[in-house]
Amino acid sequence: MNAPCKSIYNSVAHLMKTYDCIIVGTGPAGLGAAFRLSDKKPTLRILVIDKEKLCTGGLRHDCKMNFTYPVGFPVDCWTSEQAEHYLPMVVERLNPEFMQRSDLETYQQRAERLGVSLLDIRQSHLGTDGGLQLIKRLMDELTSRNVEVSLEETVNDIDPAARRIITSRREIGYQDLILAPGRGGFRFLQRAMAKAGIPFLDNVVDIGIRVETREERFSIVRDYYDPKFNFPERVRTFCTNSGAAYVVRERYETRDGREYFSVNGHAYSSSRPRNGMVNFALLKTVALTEPLASGQDFAEMLGCQAMLLGGNNPIMQRVGDFRLGKRSEARTFNRDLYDFEPTLPDCTAGDISLAMPAKILKPIWSAMKMLDTIVPGVLHPGTIMYYPEIKLYANKPRFIDEYFKAAENIYLVGDGAGTSRGITGAWASGIRAAEGLINEKCKM
């Protein structure tokens, strides 16, 4: 390097702003870490950065929270004792109003006869609108603590050797880095782990459908807002929404730039008019073995296959048509033949069995039949099944300590890193990483 170039390089390095900790991601894991760091070490220079315009993650969409282990706490990352240690800290910060549950024993007895378990979980639900209010309160509080927040700034690369990140705007230095990009940042996290030399596995995926019907046909939601059923063959219910409930679609992009959509669900708070609908996911956990290299690639292939058959939209099918072995047609999705229309009209009426592997579809359909025995009405012919619903939280980094440290000065937390499956587990993961970081600083 000649002298003028070296001089310019040194000037840039000198001007590069450096923080004690940079947190990538403004979802619950990132916010949990930011609050814990600023609680314990208020003099730390902290930057929280996100590519989106608004705080991301489950807080933004539906804001349903579960406060009982093991829901949201993967058992390979958390013991019951660890979860119970951190959960009170999550409760203190989020200040949830717990929902009442009733008649639980009746449903549990029905379930047990079929080899199904129904978990008793403390829950809170703010709805999408209530979640946005919570986000505003949390972000305002972070700002008042002099935590710097930068939104609409994308982290393009990390340079662990130089302890810097390269964003869409600048280069920034760090002493410690917490990566919490959530499920949407699954691929980014894989690139970051490769760059930092962090070994990881990516062989577990959750694939399934979202079921939508009228509330009276899944009446358990009047007693238990988000019932957690575990069925044989690793099938479970997930993310039940009722009241002002809607099915939505989320955009994803494959490694080579192809677009696909996964369905999801959300609901507004009780302040919104009810639409009398309920939706929930039925997911099967699939653990892949050699020689398949990536569960992410497998999930993306299924997503793209569904787009091919659905004309670049998810597929929807009425239960009545599925039972008869025929595809649904667009003309049946109206009130002439059935008593409700889909809340996600941007779907293609079709046959989900053409797109869904039989080893995934069969146990899900078996779970549907069991669920109809426990809560009669789910298998009404008008009930809609949407496909695909894909959950990308199967990265399993090799951590080098109990605080989710994965490399020197780098911590990985949240759903995208496999340390959580939901808001409360993600928030607790952020706290745990922050405590590990603080412990390291105290040794210096």
C-alpha cells in the first residue's frame, strides 16, 4: 500500500465509530439484551440496529406471549431451572396481563384418551395493535437511557478479526456483538456464522398448515386463548388467534433470490370489532439426517414448490374438498356454499396434497381428526387449510459457554439462532447473553 492510500485508510479507521456493544435486531431477543445491558451497565455505549422501519419480531405481529416452560424454550438450550430464573425478569419488563383459563381439565381428559397432551400455559395477548403500543413504550424507554437505535440500516457483513460490521451506510466498530436477527434473518445469521468460523447444524424444520374456521367450531378458545396441543409424530398446534383474527402471508427469499410466501396468523386486541374467526397452525417438526446439507434449503424448496402450484401464492383448500380427494375451486370460497370467506384472499384455491410431502401431511391430518374429537367442529367441511406455513428457527450454533457465546466477543440469540421459539424465550435469551457479556467485562 503506498503512502497516500495508507494515510487515507488510517484516517477512515480512526474516524470509524466504535461501541461497547452492537446488537443486530430489534425483536424481543435484541431488546431483552439492550435493556439488561443498560440496567446493569448504564455507561456502556450501545447501538441497536435493524434493517426495518419498526421493531421486528413477534412483538410487532399479534404479540402473543407464553410464560411457562418449555413453551418457547428449546430444551437443548434451556433447563427448567434456567427458564424459571429468567422468566420473572421478562415479566417485570413486559408487565403482561395474564389471561384466564377455564374448563382445562375437561379438554385434557379428552386429549389424554387419544395420546395427546394439552399444556397448561400462562399467557398474555396484546394483539397487533397492542403490540405496536408496547413497542413504542419500549423504544422510547431505550432512547431515554441513551441507547442508540438505528432503523432502516442493513448489516451487510461482519469482520470479526477487525471487530467491525459493514452496513448499508457505514462501517462501525464493536467490542462485543450480539446477533439477534430473528427467523427472518435466518440466512444472514448463517453467513455471519460462516464468516466468524462458528460451527452450526441446520437440519430441523417445522412445516405445516394454518387452519381457519369460525370461532364456534373451535370453542376451546373461549376457555383457553392459545391452546398448546402436542400430538403423536411431533405435530403440535401453534399460534392460535381469535376475536379479530386474520390469516396473513409473509414474504421470504431463497439463497438464489426466488420469492415465496409462508402463511401466518394474527389478531387485534379486544378493542377492535370481532370477526368471529379463529386460526391456528398445525406444524410437524422434521429432523433431517445425512446426506442432506440444509434444512433451510429443504424448507425453501417446499415453499417454492407451493408457489409453482399456486401461481406465486399460497394454496388454500376446504376440508370438505380434501376429504373427498378433490381440489378446491375459487367459486367455492364465498358465502353461497359456506358461511365464511377466507380472511387471506391472496391465495390460490387448489389441492395441498400435491405440494405437501405425504410424510408431513399424513400426521397433520391425523392430528386434525384427533383435534376434532377433543374440540368437535374443527373438521366442518367449510374449514380452510392454508399451505405452506414454514418456521425457520433451526440454526443450531455450537456455543462455547452457557450465555450463548459462539465466538470471541460474539453472541447469538433468538429464534433465528435456535435459542428460543417465541417472544418470552427470545427476551430471556437476550438477557442471558447480556449477563454473559457483563461477566466477561467484569473479568477485564
